[in-house]
Amino acid sequence: MRRKLIIHLFDYRNWLLVLVSIIFSVVFVEVLLQAVHTLSPSLLSVEKQSKDYMTSNEYWKVWHYPNNAITHSLQCFKADYETNEFGLKDTFVDLKKAKIALIGDSYVEGYGVSNEHTIPSLLQKSFGNQIEVLNFGTSGGFGNVHAAALYDNFAQEFEPDIVIVFFLSYNDLYDNVAAIDEGFASDDLQLNYPTADSSDVFLSVTSQIEPKNVDNLPFGLFTPYFVKRGFGNLKSYVQIGLNVKFEFSEIIGFPYYPDEPYILSQGYDLLEKSLRRFKELQAPNLILVNFPTPFQVDKNWKRTFEITNQVELDMKKPNVRISQIAEKLKIPLFDPTNLAINYVDSTGMNYPYFYNECDKHFNKLGYKLMSDWLANMLIEKEYVVKSENDTYQIIDRK
């Protein structure tokens, strides 16, 4: 009996020693990392966002701080963002040029890439910088309801010659429904966003407020940050190895369910009402664009989702719905989903395709492809024509 007690006590002390050793090691590593960061802040590259980039906006929910420059990094990208005096992710706006306004969420804004790699910037270069392409894209739960509010209160004051509105099925529909709780739409699915005199809106948008520096470390500690980033990197490597994205939450698959969930029906209803608002405001040469989602180009994701959730998906369901709405409202629709799928098939691309491996946004190739497809469409449909002296001009299609 005494011998067993001694052995038990010995085992207990061993475990206690292991626990103390682990705690000591973690504390030592944390102190070391804090010292390294103090001596050379850039060496650890831990910043996710060097300072605030987004600010609330009473007219369309969220916008960028004006005249701001930040560095934004995740484990799979590092980008420099810069905004101009109007808060657009751009450096300069030449109001004397013919203008194309692009309105949408973070895919239009260019989340994860520096200014020169965004769709608006690349599209402007495609036209020899002879046409100004205005970037009215923004992050932060920004849907079609918010897009209508942004155009009504702000974007139309720039007098664009072409207005292109973007739709992304896997999150815009939910953002539209969220607009009800935010007060930008009513319970009976009517647009309810605030409006104001343009001078008041521009004063609000261009007000010089100094963004705060952002502390991206949990509790100010490096160890939890690097543990989280390590798991993120491990997840990325496993997904690349298995050639499939781990994103099996049922809500992600809802847009592709044959029987449309009620929340999506509400989202589509608010999409239609938002597009009607653009028409009521006589947005010139209005075009609707449907973004191809990362789930639509990933056949392995479809198979694994169907097995996980025991449902058969219709991956073209959002394309059919958006086409029906565009046809009903007589708005030209550009849907490059087939172009995206054909590109993946023809090149033999694997996960993450032309999207980021650490989130669902385009990588640099994805933004370039989208801008090229958009430029080709505008030229083929003769919204933009090239003259004999190699200059590009916008043609009014009314």
C-alpha cells in the first residue's frame, strides 16, 4: 500500500513538473517576443491592420476614412490601402473625364490587394486611363440595400456615365436582410435608408478624423496570436493538400438549395427593390454584374458539402434568380460564372483557384481576370468604343 502511494505521489509530482515547465516556457517565449517587438516592431510582422480603415456612415452604414493609408495583412497576403479625399480606395479622381462607377462590397473595394490591383484600377488601365473608373466598393457587411443608399446619397453626385452594380450571392442576400435590423430597410421589405442634402453628405464623408492605431494582438499577447496563426496556416496547407475548401456551414450552402430558404427570398426581394431604386434615380447605362463565388468553381466543395449536409445542390440557382430579376427590371446582366468555371477547367487549377487561401476573396489573379472579363464585355456590348486614334470613349446606350 505504501509503495503504491509513493508511486502515485511520484506520478503526481511528474505531472506538476510538466505543467510548471509548460507555463514557464510559454512565459519565457512571450517575454522574448515582447522584447523582439520592442527592439524591432516590423520583424514579427504581426499586424493585421496598422490602423483603422473603416468608419461608420449614417447614410449607407460604413465607409472609409478619407486621406488614409494603412497596411493590412493576413497569413496569405499583405496589402497597402490608400484612400483619397472622398474616402474612395483610390488616389485621385479626375472629374473632367468620362466616368464609370463600380458599386459593391469588398470584392469591388479590393479586399486583400493594394490599390493598383483592384478591379476599378485595373479596368481604368485597360482603357488607357482615358476613362475614370470610380471605386465605390466597401467592406463591412455592405449589401445591395446599402449600395442603393450609397448611390442615392453620394455616388450619383459624381455624375457617372455608366453605373455598374455588383451582386455576390453568398453574402449580399444576408447583408440585405441584416439591413432591416440596421434601419436601412423596413420590416415589410421596403427601402428605408436616410437621405440628406449632398453638401451635408460630402461634409460628413470628407471630414478629417485621425484614424486610431489598431492593436491586433489578443490581450496584447503574442503567444495566442501565433498559435491562432499557426492553426490558420495548418488549415490552409491541409486544404491545399486535399484540394477542397473547409466551409461546410449550412448557411453557406443555402443559395444553392433547390428549395429556397425564406431568408434568401427576403434577400432577393430587397435586391430587386434596390435595383428598382437605381432605375428610379435614372442611373445612366445601368449594368448588373454577378460575381462568381469560390464555391461555384470548386467541385470538390460541392461534393463534400452534399455528403456532410445530406442535400443535393443546384450551383446555378443564384444565377437563375439574378437573371430573372434582371429580366423583370430590364437591366442588362453580365454573369461571368461560366467564364470562371471554364478558366479553372481549362487551366487545371486546384484549390484555392484564383481566390485567397485564407479567406473567400479574390487573389491578384482573380481581380485581374474579373477586370479583363468586365472590360471585354463593355467593349463587346459597345458601352466603350475605341476610336481610330486609339482613344476610348463611353457611348450612351439609352
